Amino acid sequence: MSILTVGTVAFDSIETPFGNAPRVLGGSASYLSLAAQYFCPDVRLVGIVGGDFPEEYVQLFRDSNVDLRGLEVKEEGDTFHWKGRYHYDLNERDTLDTQLNVLVDFEPTLPEDYRSSKIVCLGNLDPAVQRHVLEQVDDPEYVLCDTMNYWIEHTPDSLRETLTLVDCLVVNDSEARELADEPNLVRAASIIRDMGPETVIIKKGEHGALLFNGSTVFSAPAYPLEDIEDPTGAGDTFAGGLAGYLVRARAYGSQELRRGIIYGSAMASFAVERFGPGRLLELNEDLILERARAFRELAAIPKLQAFETA
């Protein structure tokens, strides 16, 4: 089984109340791939960087066994660069600068054997580019998709066309409300599912995640961390962990999705402990399983006693 991750490979310059990190490795494809590779030995990355992208970051992917034949290097251009500042409430951030650079004209062409990929993770990109990638994949078993407010506001028709092609949409709560034009998340999920995705997962930051699939609604908790350095990439890490677990399970039903959300949440809880994706490079199966079991215990409900009369 293989996972195809498509998205940005970027420089992130991050400011938080607890520190800052200039030009660290970032981008949706980066976090997706580095999370998924713990579950799947065949992770294929599709993205674009400029001639300024350092060899040490390339080697980082290689050391994590991420297939980079789909990473285009445009020597005469510069790598996508995002700069942001987080508030004390780390769910809120301000974008200070966005330099699209080589991403402006990105039209990926997949290597021939990438076309057989079984799970496709469409990271945050122009919906037209997401469709362009899907058109090159031969009958994928499962397609996960992410998007953001920018595409919801500026390319709504194109985004809706893409949503007809995906199995699972992963968005945060504000994106879900805007996409559905509905403040209630339960109703918003229903409206979005009518657009195409059978499954909708709504991330709620420090309040966990909600799964809507069939008649199922599942709520996963967030892991209580004392030290959070950088929430950038947490959502993509979540999606990478989810996709990785689905590869292990070789099934996409409600129970597998529930377990996948737990593993995705566990991976995201590691990612926020360090600026950039550095914490993701230090994990192993035992650590991931231990954190996933902790999530399961957080979600456990003890047996309820019957009401007693006086």
C-alpha cells in the first residue's frame, strides 16, 4: 500500500509568545509525509521548491524514507515562504507575509509509478491543482482533502468541483462554518457531505476533533500538553497520521476512521511540542502507541450507575 501526499514544501517563519523560528521546514506535504511514514513504508511526496531549498532539508526527507521523485526543484525560483505570528491563544494567528514564489505556476506531473497510489492526501492547494493531481492517479482507494478559507472565499466553484471527487474532507471549525455557511457544526457537516465527501472531519484545535460518517458522530479529545511551542502543521500532521493508520488497517469504515483520528491526534500532539517538524523526526512506534493509548483513555467513559431514588 502506498500514500501519495500532495501540497506545499515551504519555509515557515514563526513567532509565538514563547519564541520564534525563522525559515524552518514547513508546508502541508512536509508534515503529511513525515507523519505518514511511521505507518507506511511507501510515502510519495509531490511538491515544488526553489533553488534556495537547502540540501539538509532534502536529506531529512530521505532519512525518513520519503520518496522525493515527485519533488520538483525549480533552480531559478525561490521556495514558498509563509510568515506568521501566533497569539497567546494559539488557535489564533496573524499572517505577516506570504510569498508564493515557485508555487504560482505549479502544475505537477506525477512519476509513472505514483499513478498507482492507493491513498491520496491532497494538502492545502488551489482546488484546480488538487484535481489535476487526481486526474493522474489510477483509481485510488481513498482520497483525503484539506482546504482553507482562502480557497473557500476565492475559488468556491472550483472547490466544490474538487469535493465531488474526495472521500474525506478534513477542515477546522471556522473553515467548516464558512464552507457550509452554517454556524452549527453538526448541520455544517451535513451540508458539506451533501457536496460530495462521505466523511467530514472537523478539527477544533485544543478541543479535539469531530468525525461525521454515515449516521456516526464521533468526538475525539485533545491531548492536554503543558508545553506547546508551535501549532503550525498540526492539522497536516493529523491528516498524515490518519492516512497512515488507514493504510495499516486496509479498510475505511467507521471504526477504522475512529481509530485513525486517535492516531492522527496523537501525531499532531507531538508536532506542536517543537518549532517546525523536528519532534516528528524523533518518534518511534512505541512512543506513538503510548500516546495513542493515552488518547483512548482520555475518551473512555466509565460505566454509569442507574439513578437511585431516596
